[in-house]
Amino acid sequence: MLLAEGRVNELDSILRDVQADWAEHGHVEVLAYSAHPLTEASKQEIIEQIKPLYPNAEQILVTEVIDPSVVGSVRLRLAHQQLDLSVEAKLNKFKQLVRAGKE
């Protein structure tokens, strides 16, 4: 339908809404972007970090997305939140702090 109506650019928004609806019903999906496959221990650590955000979650599913542009660590995306723990994000934050200190 989106393709036929020329509204494919709305797909990400619809998927986020579906994720939010699932989360409200106890099924949380976390997209974990990483340059390399995650270990089971890494996935379990992600689940432990997400649990406090969704205390009523019956299930937390970590979906791995291999993205070579993620330098070090992982970028997590939930329905309406994103947590970027990558080295690139930390360097960008550092640059912002340095620039703010000079102004």
C-alpha cells in the first residue's frame, strides 16, 4: 500500500509505532547495531540494561543488525529511544564538549 501510494518514506515511522504497541503489551524489541555479531553474553547484557526501562516486559527480544559503520561497541534502537554506545558517538560528544568550552 505504501509503495502504491508513494509513501514508502513513512515505513520507519510505522515500524516504530508497531514496536511501541508491542512494548505496551509486554513484548519489547531492541535493534542492536554492531559491526560484528554479538555474543550471547552481550545480548544478555543488553537485555539486563533494558529491563529497568520496561519493568512489565514479558519478553525482551534483541535483534542483531550488522552495520560495519558502527565503530566499537553497539548502537541500540527501541521504539522511541536510541542509545548510541559506539566509539564514534563518544568522540562526537567529546568534540561537542571541547567546542562548548572554547566558546
